[in-house]
Amino acid sequence: MAENLFIEKNLSLEEKYKTLETQLRVLLNKDENEISNLSNFTAALKETFDKISWVGFYIFDDKKLFLGPFQGKVACTSIEIGRGVCGAAAEKLETIIVPDVNSFNGHIACDTESKSEIVVPIIKDKKLWGVLDLDSTAYNSFNATDKIYLEIFCKFLSEKII
């Protein structure tokens, strides 16, 4: 198992994602512990993208979303389905990009420095497994390129790792 990332900081956003995708497929291994894989996944994203202030998983227990492996400041430990960006993405089963969290009705401010967010639902065996949540301290940090690649990464996780 490789425990190092080799991603040049001067690459374009898409080139960083493509390079990271290749390395995640080596870094993450179904034979390893799920928590260890998810922890390395969040660390790899945070290490690759300077714009990310917080990245982590909220795992669905058939009632609520509960905090899973993450990188960043301490976070909310549970989120109701339908509440905040994570709960909304979980309820709608679709990725939500929020350029300004202050404009999102019902935003849960776990970190008051967070300005923008993207949340990707993770579907396993046709059911909600949880969500991947990324925050940034800058406005408008996430776009369609982030959405495309984060959805690819979450599909990889659901099919090969979790």
C-alpha cells in the first residue's frame, strides 16, 4: 500500500483530480479497514486541495447522519435528514454545491469560518450510505469539475471500498 501522494500544486483543478484518482486507487484497498480507508481518503483530499478547510463523511444509520472520518476542525456529530446542506443532499440523493453558505436556508454552521460547501451523497446497494462533505473558508470554492470528480470518487468508494 502506498502512503504518499505525489500531486504537483501547480496543476489545473482537473489535472489534480485525475492524478489523485489514480493514486486513490492504489492508496485505498478493500482488504484494509473501512475506517482507515475513509480516513486516508479525507486526508488525501485535504492534502491535494488548498481550498478545502474541512472534509469528511457523515454516515447514515437509517435515522440520522453521524460524523465519520474527517480532516479539519471539530464538527457536528449528528445531522437530521433534510437539515443543512448534508441533510438536504441526503434527502434529495443529489450533489449540492453552495457558493455562499450564508444564503443556504437552514445551513448548519459547525464552523463559522466556512463560506462555501459541496456535499455528495454516497449510495451503496441502492440505499443511502452517507455523504461526503467538503467546506472552504472562501466563497465559490466548488464547481462542476469538483462535482464530477467527487461523484466519481464516491462511486469508487461505494463499489470497491465500503
